[in-house]
Amino acid sequence: MKFSSCQFLLALALGAGAHAGTPSAAEKPNIIMILSDDFGWGDAGWHRPDDWEEQTTPRMNEIVAEGVELDRHYAFKYCSPSRSAMQTGRHPIHVNVMNTDPSYVNWDDQVSGYAGIPRNMTGIAQVMKRGGYSTHMVGKWDVGMATPLHTPAGRGYDSSLSYFYHTNDYWNFTVDDDFGAGPQGCESLEEGESIYDLWVKEVDGDEGPAIGLNNSIDGCYAENGAFPEDDVEGNCMYEDALFQTRALKIVNDHDLSQPEHPLFLFYAPHIVHEPLQVPEDWLAKFDFMTDDDDDNNRQRYNAMVHFLDSAIGNVTDAVKARGMWDNTLIVFSADNGGPVYRNGTPGANNWPLKGGKAANWEGGIRVNAWAAGGFIPPAMNGKKLNGLVTLWDWYATFARLAGEDPTDLVAEEAGLPAIDSVDVWDYLSGAVDYSPRREMPVGAPSGWHDVWGGVKLNTSVVGIIYDDRNHTTGTGGLWKLLVNGESMAIWQGPKYPNATSAAGFGELGLSPEAIFEDCNEGCLYKLDEDPHEISDIADQYPDLLAELQAKSQAYNETVFSPDRGTAQTIACDAAQGPWANFWGPFLNSDGSIMFETTSEGHEVLHLPPVV
């Protein structure tokens, strides 16, 4: 659903009931959006029996039981596109489907020729600031770095503590080439060298390298282990402990004397993305799992999930302790399904769903999600909603609660796609019984058998999820069409990875990413009856198949496929020079190079104020 100004005003007029309409300035809720990383469906305790021995999420289980479980919440199949979608209110096919290195630049396109979000799209924090909110960001960014307009500050956050890449080391906060995370533009790096990825912006302060917050002390490095093995002198702080501390400080420092400036906090923990690193005492809680796989990947992963669960519980406790709970909305989502590739070495499990991260099976795009907080009407407590909701729908929903029109006029002026976000507040609050979202195209980079996005691949639509359920007559269904080929065509068992998964699947011992199912012109599944995507029923519904193929193709005509360019060595030069060995912007807001080297070899920084 795309919003015009008239539609927005109509929505304001139709709102009714306690917290069901659009609040006045004094009633605007505090909003905390939590976006976890690589959190598998089967790793969420509320998707397991109460007596499950590997229970990792007791705090979130309690929150879900008292809040609203979002059982059909969808994201993209991997990190950066999901995060780009959440920040801009667009389906990834209209903002970004690539997991490119943040140093990418296309010098011929100063609007969209960058990694992540195009320069001229309006971020959710900018919308919330218009509504009077105090805006803060903590954790993983992964939606752009090239210019000051691509950083959290440039996207409207008053404060931030974040990292730019897909992942970094949890102990020394550096980026190396493990798991293909980058950096791709750093040919000058020698073996053993690395660059810190931690960036900070204080309220009313300048943004820059988080010098002093990074762990630069000797021995604060785990290499391939879960935690530093040697004795470390000094405070070797785990990255997600640092992020938790920052999030708690934001909640505790929020000025309650100014209700016209409520809190908007985007909290994006690094957990549970690789590398699988966690403090020793947290790992020890799962010692009973040490024999389950050769590298104890599931033990490490579960310990990390448990740390995440505790951090979310602590933030929730802080909100309650400050008396903010009754006027707070907390939304939690994973950015994609759990990674099950490389024979399970990333540690995740999406049981009983099919597939995982980097594939468009349900295990890759149907994600753990819930909403909680006293701002949700009490009648909704303990409800499970099975209507379609997407990660990018929170853009319009939060804008509505802030009393702001979500229409992106800046993007429109630049010729960029409009938002796709659907306002789901009436559904979440119980004002209506069914989700206003009725369909969702399934996006991917182009290319048969694609797993990861590459810079030269175009955006494509490879299917659609379509909801024509009639809850009165019991007819219709929740349908899913997939075309072309999809990898990770496997189902994990209740315990995965395990001692046998390392041997691979089938007679050839293939890793999940090498196991494809070719849908050609279309595989059709009825998700409300077959949530595990076992039975392709395309031949039973030829007319519906044709209808969904037509819908999918129509969406394909609207895709956004800018040339993102290539990795730039000047990003590495900026990091190793002006930014004191930290990743950061390397171009000015107008796309010009941010620094130059004088004839004497001195680097001169040209950093204009954030616009």
C-alpha cells in the first residue's frame, strides 16, 4: 500500500479507540525497534515445547506470552536488504537486494551508485524526528557508509554507536575477510592487519571513529575460538555487552519531562551473526552440548542467543523501572532466517521450516517477530497474529504513531521508488481483525540458482506470497509461488547442526547451499496447510498459478536495479589515514572525495556538516 497525503489524512480521521487511532503529541508512544541478526526460527524458545532442553530465550518467551506474537512476519533472505527495507519503508526490490561491501561506488550515479540505501531516500529516523522524537541507534548498520548522508547521523539519528560492515569481530571489533565479509577494497592490508569497525555520534556532537570504545588492548582477540583464551589485562568488553550498555543508557537518560519528545530507539544487536563468539561464562551455560558437533557451533550459537535474550530482557526491565512501559511499544524481528549453509557451521536451526538464510524458502524469509509494551491495548495481550506483516511495514506504522505522513517526497523528487510500507497499527492494536497486507512479492538478485547478491546482478522478483483467506467462509488460502531455482532445499531436524550434519546431505554429502530445487515456471505451496513447503501443488491449481505468475511478473516490471559500482580503495585510504584505522565515510555528501593528499604527503580532510 502506497500512501498519498489524502490517504494519510483519511487514516487519521478513521482511527478510533484507546491507542487504536493516531495519538496526540502528548500521547505519542516511546518506540523501541529491535532487529536481531541471523536468528533461526527453531532457535526461538516460543517455537519449541516448554520442556525443550536447549531453551535459550526465557525472557523473550515471557514477553511473547504477554505481548503479541507475529507468526507471519517476513523479511528478505539476508542482511543488508532487510535493513535497507526497514529503514526506508520499501520492499528490498525497490531499495536494495545486494549484500555489497560498503566501499562500493558508481561514479556515474551520485544518487543510487552506492552500497545500501540510495542517498535521496528518507530514513525512518528522519520521519520520527519530524514527529518530535528523540532518535537513537545502536548496533549493526549495514545500509551504507560512503558519505555522511549514508551514516546513522545522516539518516536522522541524534546519536548512534554502530558498525558499518555485515559483521566484525565481537572482541576486537575489526573486519577481516572471514566468511567473505570484506573488506574488498583494501589491497594495501597486509596479513595480520585489520581495521576497526565502530562509529559513534553523540547528541549534539560530531560523528567519528569510536576511539576509546574499541578493544585495542593486547590479547583481546579470540581468533577462531569463542572468547580470548589468554589472560587479558584491562576491560576486554564483548561487543554486544557494549551495545547493551549503550541501549540501557539511552533508556535511562531519556528526558521524561518532555513527553512531546518521546524516545525512538533502533537497537540492532550483532548477535547471532558469525563469527560465533561469546563470553566464557555464557558458553559454559551450555556445556551439556559440547559433544553435539565437532566445533561446538550449536553450543556457541545457543549461548549467543541466550546473551541476546538477556540483553532484551534487561532493556525491557529498564523501560519498566523508569515508568515508561505503559506508553511504550517494543517491536522485535530477525533480519532473515537462520544460516544453515556450510553444513551447519553457522550454528542456526530453522526447524521445522524449510531452508534458511540466503534462500527464499520459509526458513529464509519467515522470521521470528513479536510486539510488546503497555501501549498495545490489553485485549491483545497473549494473541498470536497470523496475518501477513513485513519488516518494511513498520515504517508507515511508526510514522502513523508519530503523526507523520510517510510519503517520501525527497525520493520522489529524485525519481526514486515510493514506499511500499503498509500501516499495520490497527491490526496490531486489535481495531481490525485482519492484516491490511494481502500480498508480498519475493525478491532476489537475478541469476539462476543465485544464493548471494553480486554487484552486477539485477533485481528480480522470483515469486509472491498471496493471502486470499476468507475467515468467514473458510475458503481461500495463504499461497506461495516460487519460480526459477532455490538453494537450501533441505529440512533440518530438531537438533541441527549435529555430529552427522558435517558429512553433508544425501549420497553426495552436499552442503545445503549446493542443494537446489528447480521450480522452473512455478512451484506453488498452500502455506496455511503446508507451512513446511513439502507439497508442490501447482498442477492442481492452474488458474491460480497463472494469476500469481502474472502478479509476480507485474512486480518484476517495477524493480529498482541501480549499478552500485565497485569497491573503492579510497575507502581503505580514508580508514587508514584520516579515520585513524577505523571504517567511515570516504566521500563528501555531494560525492566528491572527502580528503586529499598534499604534495608533502599530508592528508587533508574535507568533511562538511551533515545536511
